[in-house]
Amino acid sequence: MRITVDIDEAILADLLEITGDKNKSPAVAKAVTEYVRRKKAKEFGRLIREGAFDYYGSEDTASSDFTDPIPPLYPDEK
């Protein structure tokens, strides 16, 4: 999608240096993608801190070891 955006030349020069791109479009696309990714990660972190996720369902509570809150990568692993 093509859009027209006004960006300060100094900021754009910094962006090109940081991304290593020679062209403006890919650099701006990377910056926007990274911004969105960080905002989503920040929101996810907030939800985790507020307890929005239930890590231990009813079937897990009987067999879970609550001393180790991180479950194993593979269920057969202890």
C-alpha cells in the first residue's frame, strides 16, 4: 500500500542508518512493523501481569508441580 508521510529528514537519516537500508520505503516499513510488534508485546505483558491467563486448567492442577511454575517443553519430560 502506498501512502504519503511527512518525516523529519534527521529522523529519516537516523532510521536509514539504524536499519542499514539504502531505500526509505523498506526502512519505514521495518520501523512501523517493529513499533506494532512492541506495542503488542507490551499489551501481552500487561495482560500477563494482570492475571488474564489461566496457566493451570482443572485437569492440570492435580498433576502439576507448583514449585516449578514453568511447565516442561515436552509433556513426558520431568
